[in-house]
Amino acid sequence: MSLQYGVSLYSYTGDMYTLLTLSDAMAEIADLGATGIEILGEGNIPGYPSPPAAWIDSWHALLARYGLTPTNYGSWIDSRMWQHRDLTVDEGVSILQRDLRLAATLGFSSVRPKIGVISMDLKPHPIWDEVVSRSLDLAASLNIVICPEIHAPTPIKHEVVDEYLAFIERTGSPNFRLLIDTGIFQRSATFAKHAGLSDEAQEEGWRKPLAVPMSDLAEVLPYTHFIQAKFFDIDASLQDPQIPWDEIVATLVKHGYSGYLSSEYEGDREPYRGVEQVRRQHALLRSLEAAA
């Protein structure tokens, strides 16, 4: 088995819809030899959550033209939508099921609902369990896997992940699995500029590397459906000072992971920098897989 490669349109943030059209971005991904495309519902779908039929037709036509497969669809269950009260379970179910249906219409096989959190270590709002439980039958009928994201500053050895694993065991459903963001393996700080994040969030995030060990990744791989290949900077000699790609790829190959590695560039936003950085990452990852 071999790894599958894809790209999140988030990698091209700043370039999308200014320097790159959707067609341009798909052409770029296909030219990498990648097959998967990942999107953010709110950020990439015109008229979200009710895109025009003409756009849906165009989406499928572009997928066919460039030979791409929709992989993961990013959505939100915003538990802090209102200041005076939290989201109810019924409202959360409605939001998640709306996105499951839209994702299926666009051909996606997994949905990552970013669930509102109640702590700096990203404990999800307590409604998450019932919201997901009530949506599993729909996910199964649509052939979609619901994937909570394991993202810094939450390591794998953490009560949040324990709860997700217990949910998988309790329900026995194949339609709920983990999404691993490789930012949790970060070994050194990055000072990439990221608009919209507070200093506190940045200090608790990528300025405080978690350095999660590969043994922890190996333990949860049987429960992992998708991997977002988060990175910040790869130099011209294909060296990444933050993310240990050699160890990650070796672990994935050793343990038979055959799912997607979906590029998620999150470094400085300068024109065309994301395009170049993703190209460097794909060259690096493929060389490491070939040598593993």
C-alpha cells in the first residue's frame, strides 16, 4: 500500500480568488500528481450553505477535468454563535447534518466538524457527543466519515482523544474516526505570522511545540481516517525545521497507513508562497516515502 496525496485549498489562502481561481488551484494540485482536494465549506463554497446549482455542476466538471477526488470537507459547529447562550443539541445536529448533506452533494467522503471548545487545550463543548451520535445514521447513509480534528495544543495522550476513542468503541460505528493534524508533532517554534489569532492563542499553539512522539501516532493509526499535513516552512533544499517528516512518513509506511496526506500550509501569507511551499512539501514527502 502507498500513501495518497492531496491538498487543502487552505494552503493557498491569500491567493485563492485573487491570484488563483478554483480552476487554477485544481490545475496546480493535479500538476503535483496529487489526487485529493480538501476544502472549507464556508471559505470555498459560494453562497454557502446553499450554493447555486450552476456552481455545483461546475465543481463536478472541474473535478472530472483535473482527475481529482474530494477528500475532506471542513465545517464548524459554532457553540458560541450567540453571546447570551450556547448552541443547543438540536441546533448542533441541524448544522452538522446540513453540512453532511452538502459534503455528500459535492462528493466528499469525510467531514471535519470544528466543534466549539471550552478550554485552551481544546476540550469540545459537551454537546458534541449527542450531536454526533444523532448524525451517525445519516453519515452512514451518505457514506461519510465524521472526523474530529486532533490539533495543537491537544496531544494524542489527552482526555479529549480518550473520549473520541471511547465513542468509537461504544458506538462501533465506522463513520466516526480521527483526523490528525501534523502540527502536533512540531519540534521547534515557528514565528509565522497569522492574522486573526491572539497572542495567547499563538503562544499556546505553534510557539509551544508539542513534539508528540511517533509511538503515540502508531497507537491511534487504526482509528485514523485522514491526516492534514500541516507545515510552516520548507526551504529550497527540502528541509523542514519544524515538522519531522522523516519520522512521520516512516511511521505511516511501517504501520500500513494508506489514507491521505493532505497538505495544509500555514506559514506566512505572501503571493504564491503557498503554491511554492506545497510543491516543496510534495517533493519531500514523495522522496521520503520512496526511501522508507
